Amino acid sequence: MARRFSLSQTIIVLAVSLFSLSCLFPFIMVISGSLSTEKDIVNFGYSLWPKHITFDSYRILLLGSNRILDAYVVSIIVTVVGTILSLFVTSMGAYVMARRSFKYRNILSVYVIITMLFNGGLVPWYIICVNYLHLKDTMWALILPPLANAFNMFLIRNFMLSIPEDLHESAKIDGAGELRIYSRLIMPLALPVLATVGLFVALGYWNDWFLGLMFVDKQELQPLQLLLRTLISNVEFLKSSSNAAAMQRISAQIPSESIKMALTVITIGPIIFLYPFLQRYFVKGLMVGAVKG
């Protein structure tokens, strides 16, 4: 039995290791593509190791280093503030819908579901954000529109419904109010779902460029994704332009494919470093021992 168990463990470890390596291959190819010349990419395609290493793509991006640094700061602020506020708002709404003693929780749940099925359209949404909320050219325009997500609210609500009602009753007997129960009891127990939803929200804020395109005209308030989208659009314009021979000669020297890979490396970095800090919260079992008797 010991040999069989050891053999099965070895097979599982090898299978998981191979799967992990296969997940790393695309990222390694992106890094290799960002360090390859445009000629090598066109002739040989993407590979795990560049045939001729060059940093031209990063040098081109560093020509606008001040704008990229400002956009990084804006994206970091929007991601951190937006994630914290979004978790606060969605968890409070989820807590209300999960409280069985709340009389109108079913009506509130139906209202939240309706927001997932129907919307007022792009034009009314833009008019409300610009003319009534005055979010034009402000950082709040990148934070407030996606703040309360109905799907995330239901995820947190379903997790809170699994918390025994005895915890609420015992806390009330001890004299705790709803706000204290929410902040001191429910939130610590809901750390796994909050970490998971927080990661989804942070990814949404970090990768968003549409809100910046709609509401931000000032260059100093443009998020990173919008700036990089603008750079790629400019490169594609130069590559496709046929107005003049000089334009074609200049555009032929621009490594557009390797620039795209370099942009991917630049934007994906902070999110990769975020995963290790949230990984430990994905483990289930925090509810073990919460209810006595």
C-alpha cells in the first residue's frame, strides 16, 4: 500500500507540475516576443527564446516614460480605492439581503436581479454621469460607475447565507447591533469570498480603458490601459498609412508586434504580484469551530 500510495502521489505531482509549466508557456512567449526583433517575429513567429535579443520596444515605450508613470499612478489609485469601496458597498448590500430577519430582503434581491437583466442604455448613462453627477475629467469617473456589481453582490450574499443564524442570535444576546455584527463577526468570516471578489474587482479596474475613453480628456488623468491602447492605435496608424513614402519608411522601422508584447508585460506585472497575497484566503474552512455545541 505504501508503494502504491507513493506512486500515486508521484503521478499527481508530475501531472500538476506539467500543467503548471503549460500555464507558464504563454507568459514566457510574451516576454520572449517583447525582446525579439520585428523581423524574427515575422519570419519565425513567437518562440520561448528570442533569436536576437533587443530592447527597442521598451526604449520606444520609455520615450513617454513620464506619461506612463502618471498613468501607472492613476491606475493604482483607481484600483486600490475602487476595490475597497466596491467591497464595502457590495458586502453591505449582500449582508442586508442575507439577513433572514429583514422583511424586504426578497424585494431587494429582485431589484438587484433586474439591474442585471436590464439597463438604460449608453446615452442615458453618459448623460447622468456627466450632466447630473459631474464626473467628467475627474478620477471618480473611473471609480463610481462599476462600484456596485450585482453579480458580486449575489456571490457574497450566497456565502453569507451559509453562516449559521445562531451566530447572529448569540451576538444580539450579547448586545451587538447590526453594524457591529456586520463589521466584527460577518466580515472576518467572509474573508475567502471577499478576497475572491476583490481580486475580480481589482482586475476589472486595472484592465478598464472604456471609462477613461468616455469621461477623461485630461492626459494626466488617463489610466494605464487607455494610454497603452492609444499607443497601439498610433503604431497601427503608422503601419497602415500610405500617404507618403517617408511615413512608410518610418512605420516599417517600428516593431509593432514586440511593442504589443512589451505593453502586455508592463500591464500584467502588478496583477501577478497580487495573487500570492490573496491565495491563502481561497482556502476553505474558516467556519470550522465557529458554532459551539
